[in-house]
Amino acid sequence: MSVLNIKDAGPMMTVQDLGRAGLSRFGVSGAGPMDPPSLRMANRLVGNAESDAGLEFAQVGGTFVVDAPVRFAVTGAAVGMTVDGKPVHAWESHHLLPGQTLRIGAVVNAVWGYLAISGGIDTPLVLGARTTHLRTGLGGLDGRRLAAGDHLPLGASGHAPLLALRQPLSRPRGPFRIVPGPQADHFDASAWKIFLEEPFRIATHRDRMAQMLDGPVISAFAGHDIISDGTVAGSIQVPSSGRPIVLMAERQTTGGYPKIATVASVDLPRLAQAMTGSLVRFRAITRDEAEDLLLDQSRVLAAALSGLEEKGETTEIKETPTTSGRSNT
Amino acid sequence: MAVMTNAPAHFPRIAACGDSALAVEFSDRIDEATSARVVAMADRLAAGAVAGIREVVPTYRSLLVHYDPALVRGRDLTVQLMDMLECQAETESTVRHIIVPVLYGGETGADLDALAELKEMTRSDLIALHASAHYRVYMIGFAPGFAYLGGLPERLHTPRLAVPRQRIEAGAIGIGGQQASINSVPGPSGWRFIARTPLKLFDPSRKEPFLLRAGDRVRFRAIEETEAAHLDAAVARGEPVEEWAAT
């Protein structure tokens, strides 16, 4: 079995696949990537199944070597990275050979990056998935963040061409769309006016579990405690502080704060990738509209995933004048 | 826990939770009848009664239903579920009874004596009262396998601590307000803990990782140190030690 050796790791690197589905009723968070389309794309670029496990990192990647030839790809955003000091692009696959060193630097204009390796990260399945859930220490490598010195087993890597995404993944723009509810009626007209008309700031208090929002205080006239009920990724809770909290991938399965609204699925990865300190606005849409957006995006993403172009049979790492990688070119 | 007091709401009702989930709210209170309806619908949906459903999450008074909008649209699912609510039998399909052996007091149950003093009861009267009650698992949530129990005798209702403790062990038996609980993983908690069970509510390496599910009936059986040590060892060897009572 081949191994990925981590020589150096950023502060928030974990093993993630598409999540631990179907166990919410037993209190098990789905977890999974903060930006699922980017992990799926990274896997496709190296010839993996979209559901294979890769590495998720925040802000900065790390340094890696392998003991057998692999293909790798980095997605999520523009990322500065090199193989043996030579710059390579994100959003396309490259060879990494034994003896070579892959260095992944800072994520540019986003938060989360993804590294897929051909064969996938082959840590043991825990409750049906390899996803790391940090709060409960489940999955990944001993349920924890990765660190220098870690060795990750890799699955068998077959032959496949190097691929590139020629058109950038389309990201929605504009206000973040929300569907009111399930406790929309805990908030009166003035609270709703504030929520939909004032900007909020992406707070520094953020992790894989939740995103806090700074800005105007939102008051629930019916009180800020409800009988605990189920949550979804994208639930916007409003505790008694009046500061909204958006639940993210690693959320708790139940919660006791009223939920004013839910972020549309298509906009949740974008919220995860929004820079700390940036301003966001919300716009209410109907459930029907949000479902239409999600179905449309699924079709677009499926086309992008199956429409990757071969790079041609060069194993040379092409030198490029920039280290910023491919962004929205 | 405060009860929802918003403007007149008619139950049951169904609320959107974004584009891939909805909540069926059966009432705005915590009671057995409501829980029975939640669990009954959860069981029917989990058994495949309606197409396009990914998973269901039964909670005290509502059922969260995750669906795939590519297979069923929220508005159509709402109609189907409202129809089902109108003709739903409110009986749960299968009811499981489990007896949970507990060692009262000790390091994990460190609040026992203080609680007895607070309630002006003897330690043994408090144990007898706690162990005589019939509990119901209202929901599993917060952490993997964490069981929220209803049925705590009113005399034992006690507010949470002002300052949560940093680490409470798995298996700790707690009291928080009118609720009782069994911890499943170690972690911080503001509840009061009076006992521990050697049973593991959650063990990802076990064939059945979760001991309890919503709708289960639970009773506690007081055990002594010797039996606790014996059960601890059996659990550590991976032997099943839970006691299912006849229905």
C-alpha cells in the first residue's frame, strides 16, 4: 500500500469525503467538506470516484511526499503551490513522484482548499465514511486534525490521463439566498426587515461547525429558546445574543435556538468560502426557487465533472511565471 | 426549556428547512403522546412509505425529514405528509424496553449527595425514586447516541448548573431541568450527574453502534461496585451486556 507523508500541515487539515449520511437520528453529524463541489472536482481531476476521501485545509496547505507515483489536484480556490519548487496550477491534475516534494501554500481569496490524490485517502471507514468529525473524534486519522509526521494510506491508483478544468466552476454571486423558516414566525416584521436589509460581517469566530455573523442584533419576539429539534447544514440559528449563527458541515444534529431561515444549498459552499471580515447580505426566496437553483446547479456541476479535458501526455511539470495558480481565468 | 409561545399555530404543521428538508411539527409541548406520533411517522418514513426521503430525525415534538428534491419536490412531499398525518395510526410499530444498570454516586455521579441535600431526601430515597421511574427516549441528539429521556419524577427536576463542567464521562446519568439523560461521549455539560452505567450508548466499532433510539422505554436498575466492575470488564471485552425487558 502506498502512503502520503505529511511533512508539514496547515492549522486545519482533515480527511474528508462526502460525509457520514443517514445517521442524524442517532446524533451523528454528517460532517463532510465545507465546499463539496470542490472536493468532488478534485477527485474527478485525479481519476477518483467523487466520493473518495481527500484532504481539506483552511488558509494554507502543507508539504507532502509520496512513496509511489500518484496524480494529485488541488481545488477550492486559487492556491499557490509547487512541485520541487516549480509552480503548478490548481484545478488540474499533476504527477507527484517518489522523491518529489509538493508544497501547497496559501489559499487566495477563499478559505478552504482541497487536495485529492489518485487512489484516495484510505483511512478506515467509520460508520460508513472516512470523513473526520472533530468534535466527536470520529473518522479520518484518529478523528483529529493532521499534523507533520502523519502517514496516510492511499488506495490503489490506476492509470488515467491528467485532466484540467478549463472553465472555472461557476459560483453564484450577489446576496446569499435563504428560505424562511422553520421558525420564521418567531421573528416579527422589524426583525425580518433588519435580517433582509442590513449587511452582516463574516465573523472571525468560525469553524467547520458554525459560522457566526457580526452585525445588527436580531430579536425573536417569541423567545430564543425552543424545544430542541433537528438542524440542517445552512440553518440560521438566532440565540439570545441576537447574533445569527449559520450551521455548517460539522453541525450538531439538534439544537434549541429558533431558526429564522435556511441558506439555499447552492449558496452554502460560497458562504463557507467567504473571507473573514467580508460583508454578506441575505435575500429571501421560496423553497421552490431554492430547489430549482439546486437542481440547475447539480446539472451544471455534473456537466463540468464529466467535461474535464485531457492535458496531453506530458509528464513534465510546466514552468509558469506565476505562483498564484489558476483562478477564474 | 421554554415552550414555544408564538402566535396561534395550528398543529400539525409542516415548515420548510431550506431546499432539501422540512420539519413536521406535531405540537409545541413535550409529552408522550406527541413523541409517540413523531416516532410512529419516523418509523413509517424510514420503512420507505414515501419516495425521495433520505433520512428522518425524530425529536421531542417534530420530525425533520431530509429529502432529495431531484426525486420529490418539497411542495408535493408536504401534501403527501399532510395526507399521511390525517390517516396516521398513532401507535408505534415496535416498542423496545431496556433496563440500564447504574452505579449511583461515585466520581461520575458526584452530584448525588448535593442533590439529595437540595431535595431534602436521603441518598437512598433519591436513588429509589430515580430508579423507580419509567423513562422514554424522546430523542437522540447533541452527540452520537446521546439519549434525552422524559419521565423524570417532578421532585427531581433541577435547573442546570450555572457553570458547566469541562468533562463529563460517557455513561454518566444526568438531570437537566425536567429532562434526564445518559451521556454517550465524554464532554462538557451543565447538567447534574448522579450515577453512571457501564453500558456504552455509542461504540462505532460495535455491530449496532447505538444502544438506544427515539421511542425506546428505559428503566434504571441500581447496582453495587462489584457488579459495576464485572460489567465494566465485560463491556471492555466487547461482550453484549444490555438487558432487554419483556414488553
